[in-house]
Amino acid sequence: MANMAQAIRMALHYAEKNYQLKDVFGQDVGAPLGGVFTATQGLETAWNSTLDERGIIGMAMGIAMAGDRCVAEIQFADYIFNTIDLLKIAGNTLWCTNGQYNLPLTVMTPVGAGIRGSVYHSHSFDAWASRLAGWKVVMPSNPLDAYGLLLSCILDPNPCMFLNPKALMRVRGEDLIPGEPADERDLKNLIDAPIGDRSKWKAKWPAIQEHLVPIGKAKITREGQQITVVSYGRHLLLCNEVADQLKAEGYSVEVIDLRSIYPYDWQAIKNSVLKTGRVLFVNEDTDVTNFGEHLCYRVTTELFYHLMAAPKVLAGKNVPGIGLHPHLEDNSVPQKHEIESLIREICAEVP
Amino acid sequence: MATNQFGDLDKKTLTQIYQLMVKSRVLEERLIKIYRAGESYFWIGGPGEEAWGVPLGLLARKGQGPAFDFFHLHYRCTPTLLSLGLTMVDSIRLMMNRATDPSTGGRNFSNHYCFPQWNVAPVTSPLEVQYPIACGTAHVQKRLGKKSITIVTGGDAGTAEGDFASSLILASRKGQELPMLITVQNNKWGISTSYEGQHGETNIADRAKAFNIKSRVINGNDPVETYIALKEDMEYIRNTGKPAFIEAHVSRLYGHSSASGANPVQNEIDPVKEFEQRLLKAKVITDDEAKKTWADFEAEGIRATEQARSEAVPTAESVWDHTYAQNENADWRKF
Ligand SMILES: Cc1ncc(C[n+]2csc(CCOP(=O)(O)OP(=O)(O)O)c2C)c(N)n1
């Protein structure tokens, strides 16, 4: 089973062969490294940019303006912040030109904590990205969705932001990508660059096929009747685990993998909450003006009379950074036991 | 005709440049009048940049797509746009935020042009962002190999932004040089802050030299000097695939924008008047022709204003239009 880094690599390969993807670029994205998470190894169109995030985003916008497809990487979302006005412009170009220039470009960047990355390798970007009007924003929780969402981003005529949870880059999924060899050792031999001299190495790509995850479509990963838990990325997996554990105690937890942050699948949330009457939103971005707050607000105002308990958001603490020591990190971003106790609490609430 | 003072430029070209320079001036003064009459909210534009901007538009390879030249311009580019074929009425539609404004549909300020049919990228208010964006179109042009180039313009004060340095670096990487004409229009002002005191470099153009970019400083108030320099540098870029840099010294004749009053300044060279005098003296044009040129454009400006005034404005419901391509819904209330 491919891990997320391999899934991203295969999606990019598929796109350069089938969607006329012309440029995959960013810091250390080309040979010999192929990306700090190896997500761009062996690609024909991958090249190393200058160490300049604004240069990367600006160039991506120009490439899109001239009509070519590109995927630009910001090495860590922690370093995307100095590009925010360019991201805003990428998002408003079609609108400002009254529909004349659309910018079909994809920016991918690793996000979130979970690898003891300390202050500047742990930032989240989902809440910030949700404020970039004109962009589509996605965040996968498993390799197959990463593959399908990235392909959808590359095909989309709008600027798309692909947030990959860095703690999941080495995590394998439960489903094969269509065309992927069943034995993960075979896949590794085909597409992982060797350690040491790579100058003669070429990837041998398996005959992978198209698999699209539509942007804006959520997925129910655990069916349940009692409470809805909405999450995405790394925390989605934690929510699944908690749901499975609580099942043994008789809880019936429905988990929704939102997958797309904007546009988001309101119908999936609404239908689930109409059924359960209880809801918890979980993500690791800081909790003041958090994207989960928007969803929580919407549930509160639109589904108020269907609720059996106050809807809640569990998110990162609004501290200046994620500290390196585990005591600091673990007390800054949501932990499994917090998800669990909040689920119990919400389920125990009597209207 | 005394050709030596006009380089190799023939009478037809000189007259064309002159006419477009006058047209640009008349149009910008018309925009200022529209502002003063309370028919627009803001004016910013290019009086003082005619001698630079007109040859730039005339010399480029005009068309749509990467086989043609790309323009990433700043908000003083009316002279270049008129040379590409902009009509007065389309500039005024933008000024009066009409629904018929082809650049923005009434969404943005004057001089924030966008014309994909001539590869004119949208002019943005954030200064200097056009420089790294321009590197992207040049990158695609290089790949295509049709000898088309990307042109980028901006002010002197804005060169302090990192984006300016980004473009010098991206355009000059060894073996990956980009076919770009990188330019700065140095009017010695950034709103109220004078050039003196903000720069340690002798010329802004010297910064390009550090990246082995062919670079020069020109008198951008002289359309002949500008024309010759641009022609040479555009040919150099098309032939070598490498960037060139021009710092053009220009005037700013109505201050920064309407925010600072848009009043005429007296102590700067007026490139339109100066060129007109030269052409009159050399008998390239006559007094009567000059008077008629001004009067005709003045009349065109008045007609265009009346036309734009009569046209529809954007509807309130249109705020969501073009948030996403193909007008896909972007309003979360309807997800
Ligand atoms: C990034 C950014 N910062 C500040 C401003 C506000 N502003 C608009 S024009 C201007 C001065 C620009 O001077 P210069 O680059 O020399 O160009 P000029 O207006 O003189 O042509 C400033 C500070 C802006 N538009 N964009």
C-alpha cells in the first residue's frame, strides 16, 4: 500500500503524462532530493526553484496566466505566510478581471504538527486558507484521497491549495490506488529513489489510472447515530480511532472526513447532524477564528432546533507556537483523549 | 527632415508616436476632469510617462498567448495601452466603473487595465507583485521557443520590495535565463517620499548588473531615445533568450493620484510638449496639425465620456460573479 508521499508522487506523474502538467517546482523539489518528504522524486517536470516563496507563488501565477498547468510547492506551510498577498491576488484575479483571467494552478504544502517539528515545522494553514476567496482548499487524510484530490486540483480551472498533513506522509492507507502493485515492496523498488548516488536512477512507474475525488465532497468514514464528528487531515484518523474504541462501550459515533475545506460539503454535515443532533468539529489550527468555528456557527444558526446538545469545536490553543518538548506540543494541539472526553460530554448532555 | 536628431525614425513613426502621446495626455486629463466632476471615486494614471509608454506599446509583438509578448504593467500605463489599441471609451468605462468596462467590469480603479487579447496582465494595486508573476509568463515563453518576451514595468520606490529582487534572481539564473525586459520608471517619487534618502545604489539599473543582466539608464522623457533603446533591447532578448533591464527617467506631472490632489506640477519636464516643440521646429508637423491633434482627441474624449456616462453600472447581485471559473457557486450559503 502506498504511503501519502508515494501517492502524491504518483498523482503528479499521472498528471504530467495525462493532464499536460508542465512544471512541478519548489525548494529541493527536483533532483537529486525530490522534495524533503520525497513526494516529487523521479518526476520528469520537477525542478528546483530559488529559495524564495514569493518567487515560487509569483511564477506559478505567471505560468497559469500563460496557459500552462503547474504544481508549486512551499516546503513547509510555516513559510507560506510571506506569500499571503500573492495568494490573495491569485484568488482574486478572475474576479478583478471580470472573468477574463483564470489561474489554474495548484500549491501544495505540508501542514500541521505531529512530528515534533517545533515552532516552525508545525503550523496549520486551513483556517488561513479558508479566508482566501477564489481558492479551493483540500486536505486529505489518506493516500488514496491524496491521489484523487491532487488530480482534481490539477484539473480544476481555479487556484487550488493542497494541504498535506506532514505527519501522514509515511502513513499507508487501506485502499490501493488503481494500478498500484499490491505488494508495497514492489512499489518501493519501482518509484523510491535509492539512497546514495541517484544520478543514473529513473523511476519505473506502474500503470496507474485516473481516480478523482471531487472537490467539495466529504466522506463518512464511520457510520453512527448518536453524534457527528467532523474532521480532516491528521485528526480524522484520531477521530476514527476514538469512534472505534467507544463503539465497544456502546457509543455510536459518525465520523465525517470533510476532505475539502472550501468549497465544503454542507449537505453531508447537515444530513448527519439532522440524524444525530450532536456535533463536534476537530482540527489542529489555532482556535480563535478557526474554520471549525464557521461550521459550528452554521450548525448553530441553521440547525438550532434539531440540536440535542451544544455543538463544539476542538482545535489548537491560540498560543504563539508549538513548543518542541512533547509536554508543550501535546498541550497545544488536540489529543485523542480530548476528543474522547468531549464526545462523552456532548453525548451526556440532556436538552 | 533632420533625421539625425530623430535617429532612424521616419516621419510616419514620429507622427504616430506624437499622436499617441497627445491622445494619452488628453485622455488622462479627461479622467482627472471626470474625477473632479464627482463622477469617479479615484484617479491614478500616467501623465509624464507618454514618451516611455508609447514606444513600448508600439514595439511589442502584440497578440494573445505565449507566442506573443506579455505585459505586466503598473498603474501609469495608459500610454502603452493606447499604443496597443485601447480606445478612450474603454479607459473611461474603467474610470467610471461601468459594467461595460472591459478590464474589470467596474470593479477596480482607473489604469488597472486588463486585456487578455494583447497579453496585458491585470494591473494590481499591490506594488511590485507583477515582477515575480512576469517570470512565470517568461518561463512559459522560453519553453515555447517562439522568441516572444515578457515586459514588466514599475515605479522606483517599489523596487525596495523583495519582489523586485526576486525577478532579477529568477530571470538571470545561469542556463535558465528568462526572456524578459525588466524596467523601472523612475520619477524620483513614491507618493510624498523622494528618491533621495531611500537609495544607496547610484542607479537602480546597477542592481541588474550584479546579476549579469544587460542594463542601462535612459531618458524616458525622450521618445526617440526610448524607442531606439527599447528596439535594441527587445531584439537582444529575442535573439539571446536573456533578460535586459532599463531604468527610464520620467516625469510625474499630476502628482501621485487624486489622493494628493491631481494638480499639475510646474517643475518637471513635460515630454509631450517637449516632443511637440521638437517636431514643430524640425517641421515634421505643422502648427495647425498640432492644434488639430489636440482638438480632435479632446472631442473624442468628450464623446467617450458621454457614451460611458449613459451605460449601465454593475448590479449588486453580481458580486459573486467570477469568484470561480465558469461561475461555479462560491457562496457557502448555497453549498
Ligand atoms: C505593496 C504596496 N505597498 C504600499 C502601497 C501604497 N502605495 C501606492 S503607490 C505608492 C508609491 C509607489 O511609488 P513608486 O513605486 O515610485 O511608483 P510611482 O507611483 O511613483 O509611479 C505606495 C506606497 C501599495 N500600493 N502597495
